[in-house]
Amino acid sequence: MSIARLHRLITSHRVASSRLLAALSKKQRKEIDITFSYVWGYVQTDLPGPSMVDALYISYAIELDILVVTDDQDMTALAHVFEAKVMPTLELLKIMLDCGHSDIKTIDELVDYWRHIGDRPAKNYFSVPSLEN
């Protein structure tokens, strides 16, 4: 899959990313592409697990100095290798709760949905005991 196709994939699936992509200069895109080649090369040789899209998101985070919110353990490990900023979803939800951008009912509904689809964050991400079960 080409970098251009990955750019289109992100644009079509992520509203925030599409806005970000539209604001990038050619120089920034080139820097992201170069970083992606290093990150993806590392995944292929030393850290199997993260996808190409994971590697691309990490490349964006590195070059644009932005935070990636993910609960994917492979993606988190890759972010740590390249010193990209990463935060688990529950930390973001806690910040949103503390700032009044969300409420506990909405967060509980999200956690219930995660339980329903069987896709909860790994145990080590749970910092709120009531959300663990």
C-alpha cells in the first residue's frame, strides 16, 4: 500500500485527520513520508504487530508533535520506541470528565459498549477501579 493511499484511507475514515491532512504543507507531508519509512522499516524488522496505518499515525505524531490516543498495545509500544506522545483512551476520558466535556454516564455507556463488543483496553490501562469489571 502506498503512502498516498494511506493518506486517502485516513482522510476517508477520520474526520479530524482529514482536516489535518488538508492543512499540511508539501514539506510536512514529505517529512511524514520520510519518518514513515523509518517507522515502518522498524515494524517490519524489529516490532511485528503494528499495522501500516499505526505506523503512519505514529509518523504524524512524531513530525507534528501531536498526541496519539490509543489503547492498542502494539501501537503504544511503537510510539514509545520513537518517543511519540501517546495516551490511553481512559486517560483522555478522565481529562474530558474533569474539564466538563463529558459526564460519567456517557463514559459508563462507552465502557459498556466496549464490554459488549469485547474490545476493552488492556487491564494495565484501567486506572479507575469501577471501570475494570
